[in-house]
Amino acid sequence: MVDAGSSRRAFLVSGAAGVVAGAATGASLSAAPAVAATSGGGLTREQFIAYTTLFNNNDPAFIQYYHDDVVLELGAKEIRTPQGIRDFYADVKAHIREKVEVTHFVSDATGIAAELPTEFRVYKDWDSNFFGRPLKAGEVLRVISFVLYWVKDGKFSRIKSARYKLVNDWRMEA
């Protein structure tokens, strides 16, 4: 009986050997790898930056990047539909200025993976428990998240976000 790990390894090794052999014999490679390197399911890095800019500016047009059946996973919370996501962030952004940066962007034909340092700056007291406790104006939190975006028809169809590192705990800033 062959275990799944060695069978997978054999498959990956044989695939890599085939690519090397094809290149060595002068076989041409399709343009697909070049496209995959610059776009994630039809979205370029520049389009992704345009999305984060709209998001950071709290421009409601950011929802144009969401597929009609989008699902956003934030920990155990799932938010569905572009309007559902917009409504969720309207509540958040009524209390917090959220600024997302893109420090690493990786994509292929199915989607995008990104490292997104984010600053949450509370400008209005918020009694919500979304962050685990009520928040006070002046508090600031900085985190680094890893986010996966599945892309369908040029729009985000599923988003999974995970906080990787807490850069600072909530603290008061002037």
C-alpha cells in the first residue's frame, strides 16, 4: 500500500521533471504562467490595490469587487453578499478608521493571497463585542493578516481572513 504523502511527492516530482524535460527539449510553454504571475483569476495587482484604496477611503464602490454570492469569513463570522459586507463595514467604519496595506501579493488563475498589515484607529466609542470588548475613542490596534481571495468572473467569491500577528495590543494614542 502506498501512503498518500509518498504518492503526492512522486506526482509532484514527476511533474517537475516533465516541465524541466519539456523546456530542455525546446517545447514552448504557454502564456498561462505569465498571466498567472500577474493576475489572480482576472485581477491584477494594480486592480487589487485599487480595491484596497476604495476600501480604505470607505468608498461604497469597493463592493463592485464582490461576486453576487460572495462569502467573507472573519474567524467564526461569515458575511454573505456584497450588501451584507458593505453593511458590516458601515457599522465598523462608523467607529473605526481601518487602513489596509498590501505588503505581499501572490496570485494564480484561481485567486489571490495577500499579506495585509492593518491599522484600526477608533475615533468613536463602540460598545460592540466584535473585537472582544467595547472600544474607546483614541485606541489603536495594528495587526498583520493573511487573506485568501477566491476569484470568479473577475470578482471575489470567497474571502478568508486570518490574523497572523498582533503588532500592538489596543493602546491609546493622541
